[in-house]
Amino acid sequence: MGTPDERGNDLIDILLVEPNPGDSRLFTENFSDAKLLNTIHTVSDAESALDFLYQRNNHSDKPRPDIVLLEPHLPGQSGMDVLSELKNEPALREIPVVVLTSSDAGEEIMQSHGIDADTYIRKPVEPEEFVEFVQSIEDFWFAIVQKSSE
């Protein structure tokens, strides 16, 4: 899981699917400030996300991500389309997906389509909420790592 860094620690490859450049920048800055060792890759639409996940086109040299942070409201195909494809493709099914919701209603809408993400986390609105957000992603990731090593 992950790619080792120069000190032998596992780096976590995170794919952020986020159409808003301002939010992408906030995510990237806050993850780089966090203790979690990671490389964050950002794409802004479903087509690029699927190219990244399948390692094709402009993303053929990119690593398969260890975790996907998915904004459901994307231009063109929706985040639900990406999630559905991930969950129906055996090679990609094991990648944990965190759906970024803006409200409880967003989570209910996703679930009403019968497609379940691994977890739903409310997207931060204020910059100071990003620290808490990054911590919740870390907690989720460490829970997965512990579960898979049992």
C-alpha cells in the first residue's frame, strides 16, 4: 500500500476529484501541512478521474491511488458515475472512496441511488475547518490500514 519515500515510510497516493480550483488548493495545502505522508493528485472532472484510476491517456504514468476523495457534483459525468464505475470494476473496487458532501442531504442523495461509498465526510466550508477535515481523513485511513493488517 502506498509508495515508500526516501526514509522507507509509505506515502499514500490520494486522488482528489474536485472541480473548484480554490477548494483543490485548500485541500492540497492542508494535506501537505498534515502529519500524514501523502502525495495528492488533483483532477477536476469524472473523465479525468476515470483516466487516472485506469492509468490511461494523460495519466498513464500515475500511480493507482490508495484512496479517492470524491466531490459528487462534477461537470459532465457526475461523481455518482465515477463511484458506480469504481464499485463495479473488480480491479478498482478495493480502493476506498470518501465522498465529500456539503450536507446530510448530499449523503442521502448518493445512498438513494444505491451506490455506497466507504464513508462520507462533510466538506469544510471555512479554512479553519480543513484541519479537522484532514484529521478525519487520517483517522479513516488508519482504520483501513489497521483493518487490512488484521
